[in-house]
Amino acid sequence: MNDPKNRQLVYKYAASVSSLSVFISNDATMSQLKSSGGLQFIKHNHIADSIAKYDQEMRGIYAAQGPYEKYINDATESMTKTLNFTLKDDGKIKGYPLVTADKEKIQVFFNNIQLERGWTMNYIRNLKERVPFNAELIALLKKEYDIK
């Protein structure tokens, strides 16, 4: 970490930490269907089952979101204890200094960055796995209810 080029790389890669972006679904209709027992009034059982499965899939995304958010927060906190983003007049980082030379704190920083990366990949994988199911549900609803 004494080499300025290595510190510059640390700053470069740290810039991608704390870019939190989460999936938010408007589930008001689903909540209303569940609380009022409205799913039982859907004539085709396979449609009601598909809608319930969709709700279950969305809850899976939210379950993966928890650790994703936690480790982004942990990595961001470690980053603020390790790096000093002081800018020069031209907007570039001034000298890429480390706040600490404590090897244990630096190790915690790198561990947290690695955990953040892993949980981000897990969250993205969870989102991607649900795309085909969601598309199938939309196609099924359009077909069954003759929606153009």
C-alpha cells in the first residue's frame, strides 16, 4: 500500500462501492388481493397459482436485498475509515492517501469490499433469475384474458 499506483487502484475500485440500486415493486394490488381473499375469485386456478407464485418470487428478491444492502453499507463504512477522498482544485483525488496504515483495518476494508461484491452478484443473479418467470406470467395473463 506504500506504492502510490496501488493506492490509486484502490481508489479506482472503491468508486464502485456504495452504488446501491434496489428493486421496488408496487405491491398494493397484490396486498389487496391477499388481504381480501380476492385470489379465490379468479376463475382459472392456474392463473391464481401463477399470481401467487409471482408474489413468492418477489419476496425472494427482497430476501436477497437484505444482505446486499448490509454489505454495501459495511463496505462504505470501511471505505470511509480507510480512504480519504480529498480533492484538488481540478477535481482529481489529492495524492490517494490512506486514513490509516493499520494493516488490520486495511484487511477489514478489503474483506468488506469482497463481501459487498459477492452479495451484489448474488442480488443481480436473483433479479435475473426472475425475469423469465415474470415474462411468462405476463404472457399467460395476456393470453387468458385476451389483452393486447
